[in-house]
Amino acid sequence: MFSNSIVALVTPFRNSLIDYDALEKIINWQISLGTDAVLVCGSTGEGLLLSMEEREEIIKKSIEFSNKRVPIIVGCSSCCTQDAINLTKQAEDLGADGVLLIAPYYVKPTQSGIIRHFEKVHETTNISIIAYNNPGRCAVDMSCETVVELSKMERIVALKDSNTDLSRIFFIKSQSPDFIMLSGDDPSFPGYLAHGGDGCISVTANIAPKLVKNLIEAWKKRDINRMKEIGMKLAPLSSALFKEPNPIPVKYALYKMAFMNNELRLPLTPVSENTMKILDEVLENII
């Protein structure tokens, strides 16, 4: 359920409100091009900038639009354990298929604190959990040993890892061979698969879902030349989408593709002219 190509979906806005027409259009397009699951309310979806009421409506609508064609995963991250529990319970009650929980950010917990955070959410809910390690955003890095401990919990089924040390996959898989390992770093994603990864939760898949899915399929068939060909085509796009903090560039790209307004929530601000030029050139060669 939580492997292969998972898109970290944007949240489209129109005049500061959620644009549900755009959301439906984007979800249908993603599913039609082979995306295996959709993550809403994550960092790409500006999840921390949404109210509880907005989150509830996004979850309901995404489940409705998907119509059981693909799983809907909900970002439920908070640096406060009780808030993470409340968000997870909301997603569970509304019928989501799973949740994504990042290691607590800003407060800089110890590794034992990270484990207790996930344990507490696991103990008080009954939904599948994808743990998320992103040291660049969290100021803490989940050690391999911590991930192995989390993998022992029945409903912590996967890890999204944005640590670019690909050797981590070998250690974690050697201890927990059935634990699902998902790339959280688009530029290094092909290497992640080659080191034993099971898929990705991707920003780039917002723009090129079919190419991301085809890259995974090429790897599964061990068609290395095809994998390299797709990887080299995706590389300029993945690089451009991270020229500025996510989701600033990807929302501009989707606007250029006529899916939605180029609208963000403060403190996020519109993409710079220099990055616009880079994205415009890349999009001409990828779409």
C-alpha cells in the first residue's frame, strides 16, 4: 500500500481558500498517470499552515476524489506529541489509509524522545504510520538504530527518509528486511532505489508523475539503461524544484501547467524571477 510512487501533493488555493476544483483535477490526473498513493497536508501541502477545519475538508474531499482508487495518506506532524495524536485521530476518524509523522522539529529531542513520541501516537491510535526523517527541517536526525526500534511497532510500516546517506538503507534493511523504505529526497531517488529502497514520497511527482513511476518500473525490471535515461531527464526538474524552499517552486510549476493559481500562505512568498526562468526552461523540456 505504501511503496512505489507516492506524490507529496500541493494544496491549491484561490483567494486564500482551498480550491477544491483544482484539487480534484490534480488528484484525477495523478491517478491517471500511475501514482500509487497521494499524501495530503504534508510540508508540500503546507500542512502546518492549515486550520483543523481546512484539514478535515481536504481529507474528506481527497478521499472522495480518490474513490478508493489509491490510498490517501495524511501529514499529521507536530513538534507537540499531543497535537500529533490529535491530528492522527482526525485522519483516522475521517477514513484515511495512513498518516505521515515527522520527527519532532525545533525542540531537538533525544533519540529516546523521538521513539517515545512515535510510541505514544502508536499506542493511542489505530492507523498505519509512516515515520519521516528530515534533518534539514527538524534539526534532529533519526539514527538507524532509532528507525529499527520504530520498525518493531506493528503499525509503523515505513520510513520516508530525507537523509542523503544512502548507506542507511543497508543497515536498516539488514535489521528489518520487510520495513518499507521511501526516498524523501528527489535528486538522490534513483540511487535510493539502487541501494534497496522501495519507492518515494516525491515533490517532483507533482509535475512528472508518469516519469517517476516509469523510473521505478525500470528499476524493478532491472532495465538500468532506461532507469538512467529517465533519471537524467528528471534531474534538472528535481534540482529546479528545490532552488527555493518547497513548495514555492512546485506551486509555480503547476500554475504554469494550468492546474492552479500560484498562491501560497505566509510566511511562504512567491518564487523569484531567477527561479521562474529556470523552471520555465525545465518545464519546456519535461512536459
